[in-house]
Amino acid sequence: MRFSVRLIQHLGSPRDIINLGILADKAGFDQAWFPSDKFMYNAWSIMAALAENTNNIVVGANGTEPYAISPGEIAVFMATLDHLSQGRVAIGFGMHTEKMVNWLGYETSDRLQRIREAVELMRRVWCGDNAKFDGEVYHWSDQCYLRFEAFRERIPIYISGFAHDDLELSGELGDGSLPMVTPPESAKLMTRRILKGVRKAGKSRDDFDVCGCAWFSISESGKGTQTDTLKDILAYFGHYMDEEALATIGLSRAHFSETQRLVDAGDYGGARAAVTPEMMKLAVVGSPKEAIAKIEMLAEAGVTQVSIGGPLGPDPGEAIRLIGEQVIPYFR
């Protein structure tokens, strides 16, 4: 099992997030992911800063999508940061939801073909090829090629997905996949969809990384972990979750209708107060020992990297230390 930390805006200022990433590097985490959520901190800025201030950890943006940002721009940024970090970058490409893209006026019915073509184009660029292309979505001229030599010809692409076909596509196209495993009980459902795509492409399961994104709130005693920050995350993102995933713990999107209404109205305090104990089951909440039990569940379901996100704990820095000292060594 590999470990990554998912550092979200709710954890503090951009400088706070970079400092947490530095702690994660020292604690033995393999990767740090930064969600590319609309109108929140820019993932690219923070991952570049973290790469410059660490030695080992791989940095990546999770949920970089091909509507608001051109795959050409993504490819050049990643190739540049790959040089700066000496090969410590990955890209989470695709969407965990259509809704944030819809905010910008984009209609996303072509998302699978768009992702398919964009992945091909980015890989062509990194290989140094002329990426002249005339597809269903993208039409590039013969001037689309990298004006410098890439540090690596293949930067790992993890495909983000939220629906059945997105997850299957992630297995088919990606070097890895970034499914939400919220709740952890839904992990088997997600990996089954992803591995269908892996088999379809004739790839080896051993070479494919299923990076399950979960919400964690951990403390030494396991007490005081149901923080306001966790409630804020559940209230804001709960209604985006997969219906079948929610059903594994007896919930549905309808249970989040009130929190969604309050968030949409800008009443974040009211949304937080509307979070129920049942909603807390979307996250891993408790002590390091309890976290280990949930991560074992993820491993049995086929997850090969666990992405620890959300509030991390009442004290995020302390949670990173505890995971580095008690959880990561258990699995290694």
C-alpha cells in the first residue's frame, strides 16, 4: 500500500498547505494531491511551491479537467514542473463531478471522448512528437510540439472519474485511477468498475495504481475528531457522491438535499449544523488503529494507494505525524 495526502483549501492558507506538504514529505508519504476545485486555491501554484521545498514526495493536481484548461497548457506546465522537481509530478486528469464545470457554462456530454483525445495529445507532446491532430474534439496544427526536451517521455496520468463509464475509462487509459472511496465501504464498487477498463485494455493489474480518495479525521485518542472542518467538507461535497456508493451505508443524495440547499444559499454555518451522525460515516474518523482497520478494508477491495484527505484531524500536522509514525509503517 502506498500513501498520499490530499491537501485541500479547508486546511488553511496556501502557506499552511505547503507547510503540511513539507511535513508529509518528512513523514514518508509517497504523493501529495491538490484538488483542482473551481474558485478554490489554484492547485498548480501550490504544487509548484511544494515541489521546490521537498525532496521525495510526488506532487499532483487532482481533477484537472479538459474544458476550462487546454491539454496543451496542461502538458507544457507538467513538463516544466517535471524538470523543476526532477521527475516528481503526476497529473490527476478528468472530473469527480460535472457540476463545477457546468458553472462555467460548459456542457459535458462529450467528456469521455474529450478525455480520451486529451490524454493521447499530452502523451504525444511529452514524447517530443509533433502533435498535429484532427479528432472529434481537438484540432491541432503542425505547430503543436514541445519547444524543449521533456525530462520524462511519460508523466503518470491518473484519471479522475465519477460515473460508471468514467471509472472504466480510467482503467483503460490511465496509469492510475483516482476514485472517491467515500465511504470506504464503497471501494469494491469503485475498483470493480475501474478494473473492467484495465482488462479491456489488456494491461497488467500489477502495473496499475488505484488511488482511493478518502476523507480522514484522525487523533491519537480518536476523540474530538468530528470537527467543524469535517462537517464543512461533508456538507459541501456530500451531494456530489455516487448514489450506489452512498447506498453502501444506507444513504442517498436525497439525504444531502438540505445541506446542499444551505450551501447554495451561502449559509455554510447552517449547512454544517445540518450534518448528521449518519453522514459522518462517509469519512474515516477515530484513532490510528481505527484508520488502519479501514485502510485494510480498502486494500482488500483492490486499492493500492490511499489518498488521505479532508480535515486529516483536529490538528492536521499532528495527524500527518501520527500516520507517518503508526499507520504507514504498519503497511510496510
